[in-house]
Amino acid sequence: MTITENTASATTAPAARVNYAKAAPKAFRALLALDAASREGLDPALVELVQIRSSLLNNCAYCLDMHIKDARKAGEREERLYLLSVWREAPAGLYSAKEQAALALTEAVTRIGDGVPDAVYGRAAEEFEEAELAQLLSLIFTINTWNRIAITTRKVPGIG
């Protein structure tokens, strides 16, 4: 490839990709139902933190944009949003023990290639009742699916 070919391909708009919701409406509606079901019984602030953290790890600009806006609308503090990518280094007390356990589990499940360490799972199991832990896992599975859909179909942040 010549330099001109490389430059031309870098400035060319990416080809349109499938509109997943329109092309696979039954699967899309099923995912929406799973998303809604996975949130049941979980603290809405925790839901947004988990979704934002997963979206950060997956480099999903579309979902990151959406969930930061949702968190702000729900009253989430800016400091907690700014420091979420480095939550382990955040000032003590900024994230509760329960939130920290959920964030650690989110990271392990999102980066599943190394498995989910017993210590991470055990910490989450100490902080969450069994049914609540299952809900949290469902939420993590769902946001990872949404991230993959948005990235693969090149959803544009702020546009829809």
C-alpha cells in the first residue's frame, strides 16, 4: 500500500453497517427485555457505574456517552464519574464496598479471557445476596453484549 492509498483510506468515511434493531428486531427486543430484567432489584446508581465501567473497558464510545448522561440525569456526582476508570485509586469512601465489589466483578467478567478469580467472585458474593448477585451478573453480561453490538455496528455517540 502506498502512502496515498493509506491516507485516502484513513479519511474515507467508514461503510454503513447494519442497523441491528431493524435487521434483527426479535433478538433486539429480547435483549431489551434482558436488560430491563437484569436491572430489577439493583441500585440504579450501581447499574450506571457497572455499565460505564464495562463500556470504558470495551472502548464503547456510544454506550459510555449514553450511560454517563443517564448517570448525570439520575444525580450521580461528577467526581465519581471522573474517577471511575481509576476507582481503586480513588479516595477512600468515594465508592462503597458493595460498589467496589461490583466494579471488580465487572472488570473480571468483561476481561473474561483470564477467568473470574475466586477472590473477586467471593468478594462480590459477600456483598450481594445470591439473587442480587445473579442480577448483577446479568447486568454485566448485558452491557457487554450492548457494547459489542454498538462497536460492531459503529453506533455514533449522541446520535442514536
